[in-house]
Amino acid sequence: MAKFITSQVMGGIALVLVVISVFLKNKKQFFVLQTVANVFYALSYVFADAFVAGINFFISCIRAVTLFIYEKIGKQPPLYLLFIFSAIYLTIGIVFYTDAYDFITMITPIVFTIAMFMKNMQLVRILMIPPNVLLVIFAIIHQVYTTAILDAFEVVFLVSALIFYAIKEKKTNQTLNP
């Protein structure tokens, strides 16, 4: 029972951090919050004995820090990093494989990595929606309910942020081009 409760608490902390991150316009701040959220997200799965998910989300922390460094120095990360992280996610999935649902947590961090290689934050938000939907399903199956809520809320907040920034951009364009 203690592991279950700890898993829910870790997921709840991750939820708060992710919600804040998707509304950030600055990609550097986005990476920082995503990194911290991924630590709690990973811990929620570790305490639920979903090790492929837990380990892959710890790897996601390293990915976020790596991409943050590139963003901070103003350079596009090399494409080979996408392939390296993808290979790591797949390797972890194969080594720690327990059931067919582990494929979800092998594929979703790869899609998240592709999203984070995009310069356009609107495209980042769009690409983050499908893997979050899959992670809702995975979290429910593994009884990590606060993490399922996190992923469901993240989908809602991603869509909200997409709409918010589309409206803001439209207003800006109308102001510049009356």
C-alpha cells in the first residue's frame, strides 16, 4: 500500500510541474520544468513496478538536460542525438520487458524526443498529444492514477495552449497588418 501511495504522490507532483511547463513560451524554461517533472514521473512508475516506463523517463531527464544545453547555447542539437536516445529507449524496453504494454513506454519517449527537436513550440505541443493519450492508457493499466490524470490533463493543457497561442498570434498579426 505504501508503494501505491508513494506512486500517486510522485505522479501528483509531476502533474503540477507539467501543467506549468506547457504554458511557458520560453523553450529553455520548458526544458527545465520538463526535466524536473520527468524525475517525479519516473519515480511514480518505479514505485508502481513499471520499470520500463520508470527507467525510460529517467533517460528522458538526461534527454531534456541535453536539449536544454543546446537551446541555451543557441544551437540546434545534432540529429544523431535523436537516434541515440531512440536506441536507448528501445534497448531499455527490450532488456526490462515484462508485457506488451511496455511497447507504449518504448515508443512514447521517442515521439516526445522528436517533438523536442522541433523549433516551433506549437509543433512541439501538437506532437506531444498522441503519446500522452497512450500514456493515459498505460498509467491506468498500471494503476498509477495520478500519472494518468497528469497525462490526461497534459493533453487538455496542450490543446488549450495551442488555442491560446494561435489566438495570440492571430491578434498580433492583425495588429501588425490592419
